Amino acid sequence: MPTEAAPNLVDWLTLAVAAFGSAAATFSAIWIASREDREVFDLHISWQWFGGGKYAELPFVYISNRSKQSIIIVDIEWLHGALKRCPDRGTALFYEDPGDLNFPYEVPAGSTEKLFLDEDGARNAFEKASKFANWFGWLGRSSMWLRVTTVRGTKKFIGGETALRWADRPRWVTGEK
């Protein structure tokens, strides 16, 4: 009758590594598959020159879709406050007639959408921010924000001080003393 030796430490470690490796591979595969389905997009605020007139230069936001599916933008709004972001009324988009707003906006996969922003709305949002909130600007925290919301509920924020005219921008944005 053969006698079996008790499992040694090496056998137990081999079993533990095999069990942990299998569980880790399963978890990472599920995590990667779930991440592919999310909406990934970036925001950038810039200015465009049109020539002359009242609206010679307007701020606009680039929405760059980096996901594998189209995203649908349902809301773009200004917020004010450094710690607690409070929304302003209305949309942050520029329009001359309410019929100009064609919500929702679709941004196809791998492409960029350019939407013009309301300069007066940006100034109002900045003026509504308190002096306390503006103090955080010296620490690198914005006191006004632009929020873009998709139909799936994904919200992306970007500091909105660059949507102000150069003369209206706070000193921590322009770098002036």
C-alpha cells in the first residue's frame, strides 16, 4: 500500500496562483468589455474670428468623440462656483432665435462637433460666482464651468474662463500680475 505524502508549501502556492490568475483574468476581461461601451469625449473652448460686426469673434466648444459609438448631446450649460457648482438658467449655446437650437446634437464616432457659445451667458456665470469662489482660481480651480450632458447621462465639465473676452478674464487665467 503506497503512502502519500502530505502536500507541501509549493503545491499550495501553485494552486493559489492558478486560482488567483483565473479570477484576475476573468475580472479584467469583464472590466475591459464594460469600458468599451462607455462614452468617451473631450471638450475644448476656443475663439473664432468672423470679420466685422457685432459678433466678430465668438467663443465655441469643440466636442471630440473618442468612443466607438455616436454620442448624443442633450444639454450644454454654464455653472458657477468653485466648490458647489450651481447651474444657470438656459443653455450655454449662442442663438439668435430659439429655433436655432437643434437639440439633441449627434457627434459620430471618431469625429468632432463645433458649437458656438453664448458670450453673455459666460459673463453672467462668472459674475454670479462669489469672491470666495474666485479666490480658488489662484489655486488652479475654476469658478465657472461648462457642463455637457449626453443622452446616457454622462456629464463632462471644463473650466469656462476661456469663454470670456480677454479684457474680462480673471488675472489667474491671463497670467498677468
